[in-house]
Amino acid sequence: MPQKDMEDMEEVTEALRQEIGSIARGGKEAGLTKSELLDRVDSFVAGKIGSAPDDRKDAWRTARKATDKALSEYQIFKHPEVLRYIGGLQQYLTTTGVVGKSNSLTDIVKTVHRELMAGAKPREEAFAVPDKQGAVAQCLMQFQNSHRPQDLWHFTTPDYHTGNIWLQLKSGDNKDMSKVVSAVDRYMEANPPPEELSREWFGLTYINVVWQQKMVYGMLTAFLGSFLVVLLLMILLFGSGIWGLLSMVPLTITIALVYGTIGLIGKDYDMPVAVLSSLSLGLAVDYAIHFLARSRQMSLQYGSWAEAVKGVFGEPARAISRNVIVAGTGFLPLLAAPLVPYKTVGIFIAAILLIAGAASLLILPAVLTVLEDWLFPVSDTRKIACKCGTWALAGVCAVGVVAVNAQQFLAMGWTHLTAVSIIVLAALLGTCSYLCRRQKCGVPPSEEEEEPSNDTKRNQDS
């Protein structure tokens, strides 16, 4: 290169370096993207080509080639290999059986290339992505000269750094959308893209999938947290872990039976069903509280559970039965409502109330009879075990409630929550063990052995 050209190139390079620094500083303050910065540099170089002296124009043209190359490398969706990769992904998705048709920038380039090569190549052979990026750019330029040039930006952004694939599914079922997402994941894992590409989903069907996941897992977490809260309240109410667990038996059976039936008949897990899953906890546990509280009271009054059965199935059982009938059948008129959600609420709550009442009157007496020795302890060993088990179970419930809510609202990982839960449980169990050596559990005050006073002890010693 002649000395004069080298000097001109050095001056152009220095001017370009200073301008790039100025543009970069201003772009950083304005929050410009890399593509926008490159466009500004390209505009600066293009302006210099028009205003520079004739002996400097060649140097600025050389700089323009460098900026064009940098800009073209950033425009990923002009690369032929990227467009072919997108076309291969589209062909793969059609084999899944759930995608009817797809459109992308690849289809535009292929169509324009076929029209440009009409007569030179067979139409089937011409319907392909060109081998060079410049040819791709020419196809896109020809499309922008059409009567609908703005349609191009439906499939890519003006900087050609982001591209879209429009998928038309054969149905609006969320399961089909989930299959498409899994198919894309498998394809990209088995066939790595030629450039570093990341994928994001959008569209109404995908929004429904995300909403469904949030609803299902959100309601599952809410149900688990509510279940633990109710169990903890039952333990505190009855002052015993085994009585607290027993009060949850009708509730658990009711939930399992109702939701199992919903799954067997193919009923969709829609919003009314999801909301009522947590509401059913408070409804189904009321009868168990009533029955167990009166059973404990009458067993102390009659001296044993075997003697108290007749009294329990007198007035208390009649009150529970009438409550079950009135409350359960009271929701059935909703079946005549014109809206399906109202019908769902009516049959759902009626089923919960009726099944929970029947379970409380049929299952709880049988369990009380079988576990009478454990539910009405008579030995000191079982009293201590009851107290320790109560503390341990109450601690597990309390830690579980905190862990579930912390994971949901604080976005903490289960690994950290597990470590914290183990530490807290260890502390609670230590406290439990200490208290169990000092206090008794499950014994009425009348049955406790009174400790002799100091005066009595002195009289006995003398």
C-alpha cells in the first residue's frame, strides 16, 4: 500500500475510533442496543464517504466494508445456515401431528428466491435458501419492495437479531401446546443450532398453558399449606397428635373420593374445581371436630368409650346428621342454574358435605373402637409417648406451613428450605424431649396422682 494511502487509512481509523467511542458513551447513557450502535457507526461512515475529499473516499469505503461486515455478522437471521435450521425445525414440527402449518422468515426467503430464479431453475429446486448472505439480503429487499413490506416485521425485527415462527395448531388444547414445546426442546437438544439461539414462547395457547400450570401447582401448594394449617389447629384444639390426625381422616377420605371421581369421569380441572379444593378443607373437617369433641367429653362422663357410644349416637349424632342433610342438600338447587360453574359449585360442595358427614359417623367410631387404648391412655409410658408425639407432629406441621409459604412467596429453593427445616425440627424435638420429662399428657386432672405436701412428707418420715 502506498505511503499516502497508509496515512489516509490511519487518519480515517483514528477518526472512526473517536466517533465509535463517542457513540458508545452516548449509547450507554441512552440504553441503545448493539444493533443500534452499529447502525449509527454505519451512518457516520456513509456520511463521511459523501463529504470526504476524493483522495480519502477509498479509505472511508474500506471502513464501510468493515462496518457492513460487523453489522451483517450481528444480523443472525440473514445467515443462510440459520434460516435452513429454522426450516428444518418447521419440517420436524409437522411430523408431531399437532402442528398444521407454520410460517417464518425462511418461507419468505424461499418464496422470493423461487420467483427471482424463475426460468433459471425448476421451481422445486429454486424454492430454497440461497447459499450466501448477500443473496438472502437481496431476497429480503425484494420482498420489502412488494405491496405489503411491513409483513416482514411479523417474522423478524429490523435488526434481524430476533426471529419468529408462527405455528398454527390443529386444536387449541393445552396438551397439544405442551407437546409442541417438548418437541422443540428435543429437536434443539439433538440438533444444536449453528448460532447461539435462545427460544421464548408467546401466543394465547401458550399463555393458557402457563396459566394452567400456575393454577394447578398454585392450588396444590395452597391445598398442602391449608391442610397443614388445619392439622396444626386440630392438634392444638385436642391437645394430642393422634387425635389431631384422627380428625383429618374424614377430610382426607372426602378429598380423595371426590377428586378421584372427578378424574375418573373426565371432568376438567377448571377454576371452580381448583378454588373449591381449598374451600373444601374447612367444610369437611367441621363434622369430625363435633363428633370427636363430644366423644371425648362423653367418654370421660361414662368412664370408657364402650359405655359412651350409646350417648354419642344419641343427640350428637342426630345433630350432625341433620346438619349434613340440610347443608348438603341446600346446595343442590344450584344444579338448576344456567351457568356451568354454578352447577359445578353446587354438586361439588354437596358431595363434600354429604361424604364428610357420612365418613365422620361411620369411620370415626370404628377407629375409636380399634385404637381405644391409644386414644384413651392409661399407662405413664403412653402418656409420655403421646406428649412427645404431639410436640413432634405439631413441629412438623408448623415447619411445613412456613416452608410451603416461604417457597411460594419468597421464591426460595427447596434445598435451602430443607436444610432450615431440619435445623428447626431438631430444635423442636429437643424442646419436646425436655418438656416430656416434666409434664404428662392426655390425663384428666381428676386422674392425676396428687403429690404429697411437705407437711405430709414430714409426718410420714416421723
